[in-house]
Amino acid sequence: MSSTTRPAPAAPRSRRRLLLGVLAAFLLFLAAGVAGLYWLDHEFRHPKPDSGRPGAWMTVDRDEVSRFAHVTVPVSAEDVRWGYLNGLQDDFAVLAFRIPQGELEGYKSSLPASEWADRRYVQGIDLEGFQHIGAPDPSTTSPLTCGGFYTPGQAKNIGTRVCVASRSDGSSQVWVSAVHTP
């Protein structure tokens, strides 16, 4: 009797295909997970306006920003812009407007700011806030005169910075930024 031997089934080949399929599925799920984490991270870093989440710019009226910063906006002010950022620990507000050149000294003296000085440096958070509200960039203006003051708040003090500069059209630009401070 003759015996015939049959070749072994192609098990290694099918195992290889199965292994490649499982590996491909794993990589697909891994890529989807990384993309999901990236999306979540982006959503946390850039919350939608008025979401109330930290980092969201909130829709508030001009008077509320003015009260927060403890700065009044003169009746003669033009091109008034404002914004309010809901922070994780500290809220932040910006306000910008123009007033007639003749009112600048009277306006500065009405503020409790001390040590008015010429500056070139404007803090990054202030610049981002002014860009957000579409105000002129104070860092490109020279000479820029700034002063600041602290006002007691309910839980924290409010630190307010005011910068002013003369404009070529005969008006003065005023930039105000205020933040809770420890």
C-alpha cells in the first residue's frame, strides 16, 4: 500500500493575514484615539464664546467691563471696544477707546493710577485681548504712557493697567486692561 502524503494546510499564511488584520485594526483604533484626544485638547484650549468655560470670551456689556476695571468711559469717547475673558482662576477684561486730545490730561488725573511712565513693553495677555476686540495695537505706538492701580474686590483685588497715546488725527487712544490679582 502506498501512502500519499498531503501537504500541510496553509496555516502559517492565514495566521499571517489574521495577524496583519488585527495589527491594522489596532493601528486604526490608535489613530482614532489620538485624533479624538487632539480634538478634545483643542476644545479645552479654545472654548466657544459664551460657553462659560475657562478661556471663553464672554458677551458682556460695556458698563460691566467698565465696572470690573474701575474705569469710566467718557461720554465723548469714540470707537469704544471691550471684551471679557472668563479665566480658570482670574477673569480678564480689556477696554479701548479714543477721546479728544484736550481731555487726555483730565482723564488721566481722574484715575487713581500712580507712576505714569513711558513704556515700550505691553504684556502678552493685554496684546491678545486688544487684538481680540479689534483695537489698535499699543505695542506699535510711541510714545506710550502707562499707569496702573489696584482696587479691592470681593474675593480678590483688581489690577488695572491704563495706557494712553496721542494719535495723528488729534485724538488720544486709551487702552485699559484689568485682571483679578491675588
